[in-house]
Amino acid sequence: MSEWLWKMYLIYVMLGCSINIFGTCLVSTIWCFHIYGHFEADFIFRPYKMVFPWSFQSPLGYFVEVIYDVIISEAYFIANGALILLFISLCVHHRAFLRCFKLFTCKLDLIQTNGRKKSNKKPDDKKKALFELIRFHVSIKSFFLESAQVYSPHIAVVLIFSTLMMACDVFHIDLQIKDIDSRIIIVLIGFFCGLSNLFVYCYFGKVANESFSEMNDCLYESNWHNLPLDLQKWLPLLIKNTQKPIFYHGFGVAVLQLETLQKLLKTVFTYYMTLKATTTR
């Protein structure tokens, strides 16, 4: 799945960004020659309007600036894409962990699959299967907590940056709504990039949390009381260990859930209204 995600990301995001920048700059240049008959730097599209040690007033200088803007964009998408796709892979792995957990539970004859009857395992086999289940669950929980700790600073930065960027983009669109030009394309791209970042992190964060919580449901709804008495005492402890929810989060403040996405969108609107009120004054 990770290879498929990378392939789609490279084709539709990174390549699409490069084509958009080159295409927009080419169209604005052709339009400039059509209107003025010569290259007029003040009326062409500049993606980021960055300051360079050379002049963009000439066609060669403008072309080099466009190349530099594309390199900056691709570098951002490579770094951001690697972190996003790694996070998606982690969350998808939690679904696979849940399926493996259910298979371990089947070995204990705690649940039935496909209508098959329970098998009569020896007590030693059940004890071994139970300890495998416990070790597997402990490793999953440890993996979840460590990965959440590693991603915590990145998630906090993404949530704050995307929220502020979206608020600024909405404010920029409001300013240009009466006099729209080609620069609004970059603003719209930035807005949807921020929105997609928030949605991807919140949605897959919820997937990971639900996968871990379903392990508790799987144990709670099982026939663990049918185990031998010397093994029954371990299952309540394991169930209790799965009851505390674990989330991917940003410094423990913003938990990755779809409800968090709703709150962040409300925050975007609040920041936008603040910018608008401040500018109006």
C-alpha cells in the first residue's frame, strides 16, 4: 500500500504542482507578449515573489526564478509527503495489528470464526497462546506510544501551521474576490493543501485509535471465562490494559480525531474574522 500511495503522490501531487507552476508562468508570459508585445516583468505571474540575488526583469532571470520556485515546491512536497505517507502507513498497520490480534484470540478458542466449532486444545497450548497474545498486545501498545511520542512535535507544527495558513488564505481570497487574478490559484492550492493535511492526520489518527480500542472490545465480548481458572486471571488484566485509549496527538493538546478537525475549521474562521476586523479598523 505504501508503494501505491507514493506512486499516486508522485503523479498527482508533485508532478501536478510542477505542471501547474510551469503552465501558469508560461500562460502569463504568452499573455504578456500578446498584450504588450515584449517581456514586461511587472505583469507576469511570480509564484512566491521571493527575493533573489539576480534580477527577474529579463526572460532568463524570470526563467531561473521559476525553476527555483519549482525546486522549493518539490522539496517541500517530498519532505511533507514522506512524513504524511509514513504516518498513514503507521495507522494502516494498526488495522493489520487488530486482525493479527483477533487471530491470536482465535488460538485461545475465545471466539469462533466462519461458524467453525471450537477446538479442544491442551491447557499448555492455551497457556502458550495466551502469553503470545499478551506479548503481542504489549508490543503493539509500546509501538503506539513511541510512535505517538515521535510524531507529537510534527503533528503540533502541522496543525498550527495549516490552521494559520488556511485563515490567511481565506482572508487573501476575501481581499481578491472583487479583483481576481492568476495569483488566486496559488492561494487556493495552499488552502486545499492545509485542509488535506488536517483531514489526513485527523482521519487516520482516528483509524489508529479505533483499531486499538477494538482490541478491548474483542476481549470483552469473548468467552474468556471458559478458560482454565489459572489462565482466567490474566484476561481481566489484559482487558484493563486496553481500556485506556491511546491517541496520536500534538504535545498532548490536540488529539487526532475528526472532532478535532471540526474545531480547527472553526478556529480558521475565527482567525479569519479577527484578521478582517483588524484590517477594517
